Amino acid sequence: MSTTLEPLLRKHPLFSGFDDDSIHLITSCAKNVRFHEGDLVAKQGEPADEFFLIREGRIAMEMPSPQGLMRLQTSDAGDVVGWSWLVPPYDWHFDLRAVSNVRAFSIDGRCLRNKCESDPRFGYTMMKRFSKMMADRLEATRLQLIDIYGAPADTTAP
Amino acid sequence: MSSVLHPPDASALQAGSMLPEPWVVVSRLEENADTFTIELRPAEEGTLRPFAPGQFNMLYAFGTGESAISISGSPENSDTRVHTIRRVGTVTSALDRLAPGDTIGLRGPFGSAWPIEELPGRDLVFVAGGIGLAPLRPAILHALAHRKDYGRIVILAGARSPEDLIFHDELLEWKEEPDVEVKLTVDRAGIDWYHHVGVVTTLIPQADFDPANAVAMVCGPEIMMRFTAVELNKNGLPDSRLFVTLERNMKCAVGICGHCQFGPEFICRDGPVFRYDHIHHWFSQREV
Amino acid sequence: MTTDPPVLLPREQFGSLLEALARRGYRVVGPTVRDGTIVYDDLTKVEDLPIGWKDEQEGGHYRLKRREDEALFGYVVGPESWKKYLHPQRLRLVKAERDTSGHMTFTDGDEEEPVRYAFLGMKSCELNAMMIQDKVFLGSGTADSHYERRRKNIFSIGVSCGEAGGTCFCVSMGTGPEVTDQTPHDLAVTEVIEDTSHYFVLTAGSDEGREVLNELPATPAGPEHVSAAKQRVEHAASTMGRRMDTGGVRELLRENLEHPQWEDVAQRCLTCANCTMVCPTCFCTTVEDVTDLTGDNAERWRSWDSCFTLDFTWMHGGSARQSAKSRYRQWLTHKLSTWHDQFQSSGCVGCGRCITWCPVGIDLTQEVAAIREKDNHPAPTTS
């Protein structure tokens, strides 16, 4: 299994440029996973021991709201899903739901955190890449927040 | 790349262009909670002028006023003119109350057009936000009607929620076409939505087009167009191959009342379609 | 500076000009004193002119004062401009009727018969302003029929200034003080008052101007008259109340849209719109749709509007230019910068009205100077 995982992980933008040792370690922390449409991939509040690289399919971030269960963001093939593993207290901040059948890599977060601690250079690079992803998400979320399509008389909009 | 196509010699800029003509409502359709589409034909035979995709008409609700509304129907239609209108004020609410058979005043068509006829051989990327899909629709319909003239066709449409997405059925039809890529996204959805959720710019990196040859046509709220331009630039598309359509308060539609000015441009006459590099300087300022 | 030879008209004979115009069926309008200002109104006799009056102008200040002589044109400009005749403040555009079956008919609402006006007393800055508005209303692609029908009947009598006003800067803008061929006109007049004589030097600027001159009891002007007239104009040119460095002003404002000076002027500007009302080139209008009580007859009326109003850019429940800063910036960048892009000239003729009639005395020449002093994006030295 690891032999087919490694070249794929090596090619992913999240891990590009890392040396062979790091790639080996990451590969050892990774496994293939599958979800069926409708599966709850992660649950808010539970320990976030992993994050995902989607290979096929779509995962949505779901939250309960006064209007019912809402999907606030989706991720597709190539996307990285989950940053909760990197930020204390390392619990999921939201639910993740498979909107279709999904094939993904699951990367063991605890394993990778240890590597970040022991190898600061590796850790800093991971931080940079994840913080970019989070910054992009934040910017996208802000655009969603200001309700750009909102009706003009909609004074309840924030 | 030549500059924005100037509309065909059909704009009503001769003397008396402040005078509406009587037109009749043929049909009316509810698109979503605050948007409707009306189809109009001239009250007098033989007065239908051709229009170019991106142009608009001034629609007059008797005694109430006029509103600038983009034409949202096919340019090949030689019988009627279709307009998709969002209820945002007194005039649009008055237009909302019209039923088939009612008369309406119309002046137009006015303004510049999407350069769709100058683009054979190119990949086309349409990015629409909210009701922005309406002014793009005539260009999309033209492209689909002349499919083999163009390279890849990508349609990215965003809306606030699934209920707000206009032309939903038609988008799904276009999605079925084998050589058209359609991606839909909403800002928020319930659990019966299986497409994307997120702002429309997030669809751009995933879209399949050749940035070295593609032309993008973008329409939506100003902030959405700004962010879309940034994302398109990041994905290799320069401002000179990016067209947007702007909107401002209009009274005359012929470049005289001064209301629609945007920097040096009169949106009614120099626009509403602009090549992005021509207006970027002013577009990146606040409160212009 | 026309090739027509100048003629001399003594003061006592000035009335013959009004009579000649009246004989030709012109309705003579020009300056007259009313309500403590000099406004434009019908002139039936020479005594209607503001004889012996001058205007003291400064930022936010206008007073009429008695002159020491009895000059007919011894003032500069009042709050009004000739645009009130050519671009009416209120105009009916459309009449609409709806019959019982809902069928609508539309007719041109501008039924006013255009008056054949003779504009007596157009300062050079005002002739330039009219030329600028001609470009706006009759230039490429926009033929405003309402302006056109009023404009083509005008007989213009320009008057060169012998004294500059406190807020004048026509020299900086290249629009005066002398009436020249730069601005088409029918007649050009310079008033000369010397110790013992009071006369006018007139030149024709058009065929019709020539015809009118031929009907007057005028004699060829001698070199001493011409040089006296020239001296008056030179005196005006050298006593301008303001100046503006116009070099590269289009780019200066375009590149400094976030200059701190805008915030500074916004603290003072009341957005009262006086400047746009008195400016001879401002042309913005709005429309209003009204119905009668039956609801079957509607009219659309057009009236002057100002970009300073909060709802000028109202759309979808909000204004694109919300702050006073953005609205002042719009007015000034349009007048001095984007006007060039739109109409290939400056929109300002240096008449100073906006300075005089601003309640807080905002002076656009000073605002431009302040921006120039700390130019954030100095243009390259090559042109």
C-alpha cells in the first residue's frame, strides 16, 4: 500500500519540495480511506487526529443553524480538508460530511504533529502551507459573510 | 486584442431618444423570491431593433419611472425581448405587477456589448454572481448556438442559496451538454444541495480553460467581480482578456444626465460592458 | 483678434445696439441688478444694465459696490450663467397617456417655442463655458435636442473684461479675459472709460454680427481706441484674483484619489451643491415622473441635479458615493480631470463662481495646489 501512496503524496502541492525522509515519514502516517455519500467524516468536538487529501468526490463542512443543518463550504479532489489537527486543543471545529462517494488519503495528525515538533524546519513549512490554506478559507468565508447577493432591504444581514 | 465591441448601429441615440415606445408584456415568470422575468414585444409592428448581448433597455412603468434592465434573452430572438428583473425599489416593484397583455414603455437598446462575436477560437469563461447571470445569458446563448466557433466553454455561477439561483433548470441543461463545463456554487445550503458551497471564486482554479487564450466575461456584485478578477489573474488570465459589466444609477441612458459616471466613463454609453484593464484604475478605488 | 476692422461706438449710442437687435426680432437678455446681485434678465433699454456697479468677490463673499464711473459692464460675473436659457432648470421631456385599454402613447413634452435670444454681455469665460456645453450636449453621439433647439437661435455679444474679479482665474485656464476667435461669437465689445470719453470698441465675429454693426452709428476705431481697449484687457489679465497651475492636472488628480487633502476638504464642505448650481459648465440633471389624479396622464420632467446630493448615486438601497469626501472628489476630478477624457478640454473656465458662492469659501485653486504640493505619484517629466 505505501508504495502506491508515496508517489501520489510526493506530487501533492501540500508536500512538494520535502526531502525523501520527510516524504517517507508522511507516507507512514498516511492511509487510503473511502466514504459513502452521506457519511459523517468528522464530528465537531471529537478529537481531530487526522486530516484528508481528497482524491475523488466532495466533502462539505456542515453546521447546525436556526435554519437547520447548513453546508457552508465544500472541498473537492485535490483539496486539503481539516486544520483542526494543527491547532490546540486538536478537536474538530465542525462536522464534515461526504456529499458524494469519496476516496481520500487520511493523514495521521498526531504523527505529523510529532514530526513538526522534532523537525522545526519541516514544522515551519507545514505551518506556512496550512496557514495559507486557512487564510484563503478565511477570505472566502468573509465574502460569504458580507452577503454580497443580499437583498437591499435585508437589514438583518451582518 | 481589440477593445470592447461597440454595439451595432441600433442604439436609439437620435433626437427623441428620451421618448419611450409602447411595448406589451407577452409572458411573466417568477425566478426566485425577488426576481422575475418578463418577455416583451413592441406594441407597434416592425419596430423591433436588434440588440447585442450585454445591452440594456430603459423600462418605463407608467407614472412611476424608468429602470435600466439588461436584456437577458437570446439575440437571435427576432420577436420579443426578455428581461430579468430584481425587485429592489419603486419602479421594479411596479414592473413586477405587470401581467401579460399590459403595456410598458421601453427605450433602447443602449450601451456596449460583450465582445462575443470577436472571440471565435477562444476558450470562454463566464463567471456569474447572483442576478449577474441575466446580462451574461445572451452571450452564453449565442456561444452555445455557435458552439463550434469556440474552444472550451466554462460557466461558473454563484448565488446566495439554492433557492436564489436563477435559470436553475437551464443551468442544469447546460451542464448536460458534453462540451460545456458548468459549475454551480452557493454561499450556504441545506443538506439537499450536492454542488459546491463557497464563494464563486473558489470554482476558478478547478475550471478547465487555457489562460493563454481564454476570455472571461464576469457579471455580479462589484465586490464579487473584483475578487473574481484577482482569482482569474492568479490563474493566468490577464485584465486585457477580462470583461465586466458595471451598474450605476441611470436617468437618461444617453450620456447626458451625468448620474452613471464612473471615473471618466459614462456607464450607459461607454459601458456597461468594459474591458477590465480600461477601468481597473478606478475600479480599485473606494466610492468612485 | 478677428480680421474685421474694429469700430467705435460712443456711450450715448449704445442703445442703438439694443434697438438693432430688437428690430431683428431678438429678445435681448443680459445683466441687470436685482436682489443685491447681477442676474440675467430681459433688457429693454440701456438703463436696465448694471450701470456704475461692480461686484466685490472673495471666497464665500459677494457684494455689489458702486463704482466711481458709470461703466455699463464694470462687473465680473454674477451667480447665474447663460446655461439657464440653453439648458433649462426645469423641462418637460415626455408626455404619456394611457387609455382605458391600457394602450400608451408618448409625445415630446418640450413644446416651448425656442426664443431668439441675444445674449448681451457674455464674458470670455462664459463664451468658453457655452462652447464647453456645446461639446457636452451636441458633441459625439449625444445630441440633446432640447439644448440644440435653444442654442441655434442665439446671437452672442461678448464683452471683454477690463477688470478682474477677486476669485477670477481665466488667465490660468486660458479662457480670457479677452473675447477672441477662440470662442465663436457674433460681436465682441470692449468698454473704455477715459477722463473725458466713454466708448466701446466693437468687432464682428460672424456675418450676422457684421450686419448688425453696419446698422449702428459707429465709426472706424482709430489706433488710439484699439490700444486703449487692449490696455483695459491687459489690466484685467494682470489683476486676476486667483491662479491655478494647470500643468498635468488631469493626471495629478487621477493619480491622487486617496490624497489626504480630500479628507481635509470634506471636513469643510457642506455638500450644499451651490458650486454646481452656479457653475456655467455643470450639466447634470435628474428626472421626475408625475401623474395627474386620474393616473392616465403622466409626464416626465427633467431638472438640474448635483453630484453633491446623497442620492445622486442611489441604487439598490445605498449610494455609491456615501461620504462627503467622495462627492467633493467626484465633482473636482470630473471638472478638472475626467472632463478631459470625456470632452477633450477642461470643464473649468476660471470664472470663480464656485469660490465666491461656496458658503465656506472652498477654493478649488487652493485644493489643487495642496494636492500638487504633496503629489503621491509625480508624473514623469517628459510630456
